[in-house]
Amino acid sequence: MGDRKRSDGLAWLREDLAADGTHPSQSGRQKVARLLVEHLKKDPTSRPWFTQKLVGRAFSPQARFQRAWPPHKN
């Protein structure tokens, strides 16, 4: 943590963590989100489905979750 950077320039700063020192703060969540999106765009397995255009389709993870929740009782 601090001034030690990875080879790609990423450094985790104290302010990237919440007061508990474990969970990310808002700036930490933004770093994690950016890293995840960059990975999903570059990885050969995820790139096709992550970058596809969903023209004419009503799709969002939230909508899919809302349709599946609450689970059906048997």
C-alpha cells in the first residue's frame, strides 16, 4: 500500500480503504470497478459476451434479477 506501484502503475492508497482497513472506500470501489471492466474487455473468454451490442433487447442485470426474485416457493 502507498507508494509501491504495480508494473501497470496501480497503487492502493490508504484512502482507498474504509475505516476498517479491509473494505474498499468509494475511491477503492471505483478502482476495483475499473480493473474489472478492463479485464472483461481484454480477456479472450469474456470479451465476446461483455462487449456485444444488445441492440433491440431489453437487458440489464437488474431487470434479470428482479424477474428472478423472490424465488418461487414450491
